[in-house]
Amino acid sequence: YKKSGELLERAKKVLAGGVSSEFRKYNYPHALFYTHGKGSRVYDADGNEYLDFTLSQGPLILGHSHPHVLNCVNEYSENGQLFAGQHLREIELAEKISQLIPSAELMRFCLDGSEAVHTAFRIARAKTGRQKFLRFEGHYHGWLDNVCWGLSAKSPEDLGSRESPNVFPWTQGLPQGSRDEFIVLPWNDLQLLKETLAKHHDEIAAIITEPVMCNNGCIVPNKGFLQGLRKLCDQYGITLILDEVITGFRLSLGGAQQHFGITPDLSIFAKAIASGYPLSVIAGKREWLNLLEDGTVIQAGTMNSSNATVAAALATIEVLEKEKPYDRMFNLGQKLMNGLKQIAFEANQNLLIQGPGPMFHTGFTNLEAVKDYRDTLSYDKAKLGRFIAGMHDEGVRIIGRGLWYISAAHTAKDVEQAINTARIVLKNI
Ligand code: PMP
């Protein structure tokens, strides 16, 4: 990784920390730099090839450099149509999303998931006249002020009293008042949710949830949990926000809401929708989104729905509709999970593997001690680091916290390669 090392030294002189976002080293001497990708493969600055399951943190659902996406984006650029908003394709994209996702009656486009979450909070506050939000332990909803805090509740009487699994260490610079904007509850615990809402419902503007908890492990909702959540929100006039930044266009064309049969008031889509181009969506029922239409709530942004990003999203959806890769992605993911389970068993490794298939998580933990999801979050981080680094050295990339994403470009051969690689790595960590 010599060239990557040199690039980092050069980058550090002009980029804070050497890269444009937070990174962790996972046993490497330095951050690595990548030059290009094609299909399921990506290449680093030293010319090494990798089988890629990171998909650039999720967006590359069609794999790297999908020709249809690139052609559509180029066509717009070459025709001098590089401007933001107020163009035909923006209407086409909104029509398409609305047709695929019934709860998306109206929408606005923005640049990333964090920003769309922020807009949803603002709409929910304006709609309900209430100030607080409720979210779940282990979930991630971006990096903007208020969502970074989070000590979680032990009981409805004892809010903020225990360390939640995803308390961020970076709280310097956040407005102090934003600490109290959230009630944080354990995921999948409908009873505690009921009790908490019975006591606090008139303070809460919205409940936000990832439909599958993907940012700490990869844990699907208990049967009836999302439906129970919907019912409680209806009962107390609370806005239900589904954060589909990861699940949208990944579990199905209708998102997790179609997959699990639940209708949110507001939804956020980002990542997979535009194959890596910066586009996110805040969508929802007319009654909520009308607040943007009539100017009650402000949402803006110079770069929103630029023609190139909208072209990328339309092209991505076109391919997804034509190829219908979802059954294949579920099957490949399942095969990979099964294969990993088998070799971990053979290697006598406590590898916990969880997830629906198109994305899943691997973590080392004492399998016998796992009773609820909280136990599954106490991974052996050092060992996970060695596993990720070992896989990388053998040519397979996985997201550092143990998350794997399957793309439409992955094949049965790729799955086989990943399993064979893990077989070697698991013997030596
Ligand atoms: N919500 C979820 C569920 C996410 O996973 C992420 C990013 N990983 C975000 C919100 C924030 O999105 P972005 O990074 O595009 O701002």
C-alpha cells in the first residue's frame, strides 16, 4: 500500500485528516485510496484488485460504473443541461418514485440523507406543534446536531439514564440544548415504547426509525413491531418517519415499507437511489409535505435535484425495474451468509451473522450469551478489525463495522470467492 501511504501524506497537507470523511484504519498503517471500479470490483492506488462488498457505503446497488447510469449522466452534461431544479427530468423522477412508493404522495429532492432527515424533523414539528423526537438505540440518522446525542431510557420514568450502544464520542461543538431533543429507546421493544408514549406522547413530534437496524449489526424488526409503531403513532398523533437511507431501493423497489407492509407519514431515501450521485428524497403524505408547498416550512439548497443526479437516479431505477435483481440479491446474500456460517463453525469461530440478505452483518461475539439484540452489539472490535483487514489483504472489501452490501453486479462466483477467502482468514485471526 505504498502509493496509498504517499497519497495520504500529500492529502494531509490540504484535507483535514487526509480524507473527506471520518475513516478508521482497521489495522492498516494508513488510510487507503482507490482509483476506479467496474462491476463488483474496485482497484486501489497501488493497482490491487478487490471484490467489493462496501459499494461505496451502500449507494452502488448496480455495482461500479454501470454503463447505463454513466451514459445518462454524460448525455445531460454534453447537452449543456447541467443546472439544478426546474427541469423535465425532476418531474419524471418524482412521478416514478410516487408510482413505486404509495406513501410518497409529494416529495422534495436534496443532497444527502442527513439533510433529508433534518427536513423531516422540521416538517414534523410544524405539523404537530411539539418539540421532541423519539428514536432507537443503535440507529443512525446522519451527523447533524441533535441526532448525535443519545443516552437511552431504562424506563418511562428514567429517560437518558443509560449508555446506548451508539453514543457518539464527538459531541464537542453541538448545541447543548439539542441534547434534550430526543428520547432514545431500545429497538424492538414494543412494551417499553407503549409505556413511554403513554407518559410522554404530548411532547413528541415524531418517531424516527430505520426499518432494519443497519448501523449497528443488521437486525430486522420483530414481527409486528413496525405495525405496532404505526398504530401508536396514529393513536397519539405522532409523525412516523421511516429512515430508508439504506433500505430504500435495496430491499425492493418499494423500499422496506413495501417489504414489511407499513405506511409511514414521511420517508427518507438516499444511497441506492442514484448510484452514488448526491441525491436524497424527503417524501411523504400530502398532509405533511403540503407544509413545504405553502411555505410554512423552509427547505432549500442551490444544488438540489441537479440534472446530472436526477439523470443518475432515473437511470438506476430504470435498470432496477428492467432487471428486477431483488430475488437474486436476496439469494446471493443468503448463500453468502450460509457459507460464512458454515466455515465459521468449522473454524470454531464465534461469528454472529445477521441480516435480511441484500445487506447483512458479521461480528464476533459469544454466541451462547446472546439473548437480545443488545448482546449482539458487544462485538469483539479488535477481532473484527483483524477479520476486515485480513479479508482486505486477500482482496475482499467489507465495511469496517462488519456490514456487507450485495449489488446487482455480484455473481455466484463472487460469493464463492468471498467464502473461500473468509475460510483462509478465519483460520489466522
Ligand atoms: N440514515 C441512515 C439510516 C444512514 O445509514 C445514513 C448514512 N449512513 C444517514 C441517515 C445519513 O445519510 P448521509 O450520509 O447521506 O448524510
